[in-house]
Amino acid sequence: MAFASVITVMSCILIFSVSFYFVENINFALEKINNSIGLSVIIKDDLPDEKIDVLKKKISELVYVKKIDFVSSEQALKNFMETFEDSKEILAGLKEDNPLPRSFDILLLDNKFYEDAIKACENLKNDGVEKVKHALAETNVLMSISKILHIVSAVMIFLLGIISIVIIINTIRLAVNSRREEIIIMKYIGATNWFIRWPFIIEGMIIGFVGSIIPVLICWPCYEKIIEFIYIKMSFMKKIFEFKSGLIIFSELLPIALSLGLFIGIVGSFSSVKKYLDV
Amino acid sequence: MICLNDVTKIYDNQAKGIENVSLSIKQGEFVFIVGTSGSGKSTFIRLLLKEVDLTSGEIIVSRQNLSLIHPKLLPYYRRNIGVVFQDFKLLPNKTVYENVAFAMEIVQASSKDIRRSVPAVLSMVGLEKKYKDYPNQLSGGEKQRTAIARAIVNKPPLLLADEPTGNLDPDNALEIMKLLEKINSHGTTVIVATHAKDLVDSMKKRVITFVEGNLISDVEQGVYDYEVAQS
């Protein structure tokens, strides 16, 4: 029966661990995207170089600006060429006459300031701002998706936890039920409730520990292998999606899964034994 | 030692256990509780064990009012009572020695005391050579003697036996009764609920008869009056 309990805990913790890896990667990707969203402030062509520093200082003074980088026309062209390295005809024309303007790339402390930052930069037209290129609509969509995913993942983990506890309590109850006679005899002989409970609680802890450590240890190498497989089979993924480090997720998951496993084991055995103690 | 004052037990399903029972049992007595099935014998034993709570009245055991015992202190009360059941209630995965030692482990006796007391009590019940056997390797009489050894190993002043010979043949039943008498001779109060007429009649002990939950007769050196029990 203890084996069945371990298998049940393992199954639940395995589902939890897989969900955890999934959710962690979504959060990681969202965070990266979130951190890379910024504004591009186009500088007027006729603005003298010495006034660029003044403009940069003014933008830097906005409280929500995390980072500001000046991008010269040459740098802009270089970036453009790197992005479109396959379109040689277009690039050949651009090299002779560079139409790309000077600009500032701005990263914000938080995307909730996005709208304010756009307005503030647009108000600097007299100081040399030509226009502000932004992705406000896309950012809002992304933030909504991020919020929904956070809620969905939290609900998923909560429901999974509840289901696990219910299944495990029932499994351990079966194990305890098979020892009902032993508990009743102990009560007749004069055993205290804690004397009876301890072995079951220790058993529950061992079941919880074994049942949670195994899936966590299985998930890590499997995750690394899956990433390796994806990167080999779909090399373009390396450029568009970076997976979160398996070691980092493992180190985050291990204490959560162990605590959850031990909690489930202890609660399961405690509540299962309780039923038979009123003799 | 035991005093029941106007004790009534009505179960949750309104079934009557015992009704308006008053009696007293002195330290060192040997008492048979007799009656047909459902007469209230087992309820009497269960009340003394405080396995069930009384509905009204008062039970005093060793100067303790059972109604006033806090649930947390119940295990300590039960340590003063040895109990023997018809179905033995031995732990099947433990040997004879371990079953008896288990009762001492529960009261947190030292290993030294366990090593000293268990062989002595097994010798007393005649099982010194069977100490390594598991319950499924024992006869009915041997199982009951193991249960008795477990019940007395902590030297309780009171021994309760609920139909201890119910599953035994006449020879083994007689041996068990002799063993209980031997234990009683050392000063332990022994209360045996039974409907083994021949044994009761042969032992000439105090006999208390229950009929449908009522105490009908209480006779020193009595016999199992079948007509009274059936009345």
C-alpha cells in the first residue's frame, strides 16, 4: 500500500513539476519580452550634435527611464544590415545613401509607464524630437496575455495541489484502513494518540519525500534533453526563444516540491489516522 | 474497586445496552457476567473500558469517576486494565514474544524490564517454547493464552475478558479459565463475560446475570441459571 501511495504522490508531483517547468518558461519569455520593449525616439535631421547630449539628458531625467542609448545613422544602418543580411540588393543602395535617422533607444523601468513615456518624449519636439516610434498596442496585448497566463498558472497549480491532496489522503487512508485492527488494539492496550500517530506520520513523510524527490530528479535531465532536441531539430528556435536554465528551475522547484510532498504526506496520514483514534 | 450506581446505556440507535444497573465489585474478586446475546454483558465490559460512554448514572473504577476522565488521560486509565477478547486481537505480523512485549512498549517500559517480564509471563501462561511463533502458527487456546499474557504483562489490577472461551473447544476453554483463576489468585480482579454454562457452574464464583440489559441476579458462588437467563 505504501508503494501505491508513493506512486500517487509521484504522479501528482510529476504533473506539478511539468506544469512548473512550462509556466516558468512562459514567465521567463514574457519577462524577457517585457524587458526588451522600449521606445525609439527619432532625432530631427537638422539638430546639431552638441544639442543631442542636452536632449539625451532631458530624456534620461524622466523617472521611468531605465536605459537610454544613442544610435547614430551609421549604427542604425549597421543594425539594419545585420537584420536583412539576405537582401543584398536593398543593402547595396543604402550603403551609398544612408536614409536612416539618428535616434535614442529607450528602455523603461516598467511597461506600465509606456504611455506616459511616449507623451513625455513627444512633448520634447522643440528640443529636437522628430517623432516617437512605439509599440503601445502590442505592449498592451502582451501585458494582458502575461496577466492571463499568470492567473491561469496560479489556478492550475492550486487545483493540482488540491487534487493531489485529496487523492493522497484517500490512498493513505486505504493504507491506514488495512492497519485499523492494529490501531484499535493499541488503543485498548493504552497507547496515547501520539504514540499511534507518529509511525503513520513518519511513513507519510517518507512517502511524501520519496514521491516528490523522484519526479523532480527525473524532470531536470528530461528538460535538458528536450531543449537540446529542440535546438538541434529547430535551430531557428535559438534566435527567437531562449529556454530558462534547467538548473535554475530545478533549484526553484526542489524546495517547493519537497515541501508539497511532505505536507501532503503529513496531512494525509494525520487525517487518515484521526478517524480510528476514537476508540 | 468497581462501583456502578444506577447506570444506563442507550446507544445512538436507541438500542438498550444496560438499564439502571447498580453493583460493586471488590479488589481481588473473580466475577462471571452471564446472559444471552444482547443481554448487556459486552456493554458492561465496554463501559468499564470506557470504549462507550454511559447515558446516565455513575461508574467508579479505582476511585476514578469514568465520566470525568479527560479523553487525553484515557490511555493512562486503560493501562490499569488488562483486556482479553473472544477473537484474541493479536497482531498477525508479530511473534508471540513481540505481541506481549508490544503492550510494554506502549507504556514505554525499559528494554531491560521487557526482557525480564515477557519471558516470565510467557512461562506463566505456558508459552515459553512458542515465543518465536506467529499467531497463525498457534492453536486457538495458545492464541488466547498469548492474549492473556499481553493483558497481564503490565500487572494491571483489573482484567476484563469478553467471551474469552467463545472460540475454543471445551478442553482449551477449561485451561483458559484455570489460567484466569491463577491470575486472580495473585490478587488481580477478574471479570469474565461469558455464556459458557459448564465452566461457570464448575468454578463456583460470583455470577451476575443480565437479561435484556437488566441485572436480574447477583449470587456469590453461583451457577449459570439458564432459566433465569432466558426469562
